[in-house]
Amino acid sequence: MNLTSYILNDIKPLNSRSNINDLKLSFNQLTFSHLPVTNEDGVFLGSFSETDVHCFDSDKPLNDYKYALEDFFVRDDTTWLDVLEAFAKNSTNVMPVLNHKNDYLGYYELKDVIGLFNETPFFYEPGSILVIEKGFNDYSFSEISQIVESNNGKILGAFVSKMNSDVIELTLKIGNTGLNNIIQTFRRYSYSIISGHEEDSYIESLKERSEYLNKYLNM
């Protein structure tokens, strides 16, 4: 997925010779968490955080606070998932974009990149969501695919939604079939079912049996 059409240039980066008051005014007018800064030659230096800027002396030049610049950025050919990761790692809603000559090209806004999810089959294709869990060293994507496809399902999307040293949680979007048979097969392969957004006949059956047993014991 090519992101270059999402590069914005409506907000020009401040020059390092500007003063802090200019930076504060820009933050007051925008909803950005960070603003990029370039030197006199237009070379990208980094970004100032709105949180930090509030502590700076308004009359001083940006150059006096170079130590506070954050140097995160992405390239114009960085994949959209890596761009999302960069947003998350740096807790920002603005991501500077550079080419491989380190020229500043513009920036991405977080809301635009997140909006690209709506263009993926994970969101627009009809299907069911299934969240499964298994031991970190025991799960296999090839096994997961085999389980789904052996029940005439199609995986429309999958991602690791939680992970630690012991277990891994995966969220699947499955099309073409109901979930019940797939859920039962995952259980036979020792996967825990965290959530299945469709009727789970196994749980319903357990509830019915439990109710029948309670009635029998109370006779």
C-alpha cells in the first residue's frame, strides 16, 4: 500500500532560528503532539513535543533547546504497518517523512494512516472475528491456517493482539463460514477461545447440560 499520496505539506516546519513563542503559537493553533524543525538549509533536525515546549522560555530561539528535539521519522517508502509502529513507539500523531537523501518531504497524520485500515479486507469484507490463545512456543500460523481452511473458512486477516513470554493471543477475521466448527477444531488443537463473535454451540451445550444436571440433582 503506497502512502505517498498521504504526505501533507500544509504545515511548514519551523526554522531553528525561530523563537519558542512562534512554536507555542503553532501548537495553540493545531492539535499536533509534535512539530518538525529544520535548519537554515531546510535539513530536518527533529521534532519538538508540545509537552516539552510549555516549559521553555518564550523569548529564546529554538536553537537553545536542540537537546530536546526528538529524531523520529519515516522514509517515503516505509510500509504502512511500519509507519503505524513508528507512531506508536514515539507517542505522536504527526510523523515527519524524509527521502533517502534525508530531504524533508512533509508529514503523515495518524488519523489518515489509521483510516487505511478501512480499505483492507479485514474491515470491509463480511466475516466473523475470532480471538484465540495458545502457549507462545506452541502456536503456528500454518496450523491456524490449516484449521480454518479445513473447515472451509478463509482467513481475511490476522494479527497478534497480545503477547508475553508464556502465551500469545491472535485475532482472526474469518470469512465464508460459521465459526462453530472452527472453534471446536481449535479446542481440539489446545487453543483457548477468548472471544468468538458468533454463537458458540459448545458453550451453549455446556450450559444446557449444566442446567439439566442441576435439575437432576435437585429432584
